[in-house]
Amino acid sequence: MTGMYDEPEISEIKLHPYQHEERGVEYGRAKDPVKFLQSSEQRAREQQIAIEYVKILRRDVITCYRKEGVNHLENCKKEVKAYHDQINAKDMGQLHPKWKDPSKH
């Protein structure tokens, strides 16, 4: 059929924060422009991954609600908690590099 009741496939990949190049203090230019552009692109990819992960969690909550019906308050706590924790995390759980000055970010 649609695969709606199949067990979800979970990846065992561990993600690590990307390398980051901050802008320099002189005129706001990056010390290494290529590395700065690569880190900007990676930041955009990480943001998109976080958004898609939230969409997947939301879909899991909706599926559980539909499957459980009136018992969804008891039987969907795990899915709702995962969704709630993810959307309330900073930047929806997006990976960030180690910033030199974390107060700015």
C-alpha cells in the first residue's frame, strides 16, 4: 500500500558542526573569502536540514493522531515531545560551529 504503517527508517549518521570562517575586523571582510562562502553555503544547508527534520516530525505527529484517534493524548506523547523539543530548540536544532564570540550568535 502506501507504506504508512511500515517501521520508520532511522539513520545512524552522527553530524558534526561545519568549519566556519568569520569576517575580519578590518572593513568586515573575511580573511579567507572562499572558506567564508563555503561556510555560508553550509549554514544554509544546515538550516534547510533543520526545517525538513521539523516537517518530518510534524508528519509523524499527524500520522500518530490519525492512527490513534481519540487515544492520541496517551499514545502520541513520544512523537509530540520530540516535535515540541525540536521546534523550541535554538534555530530548530540546527548545527552550529564553535564561534569565537558566542554572545553574537
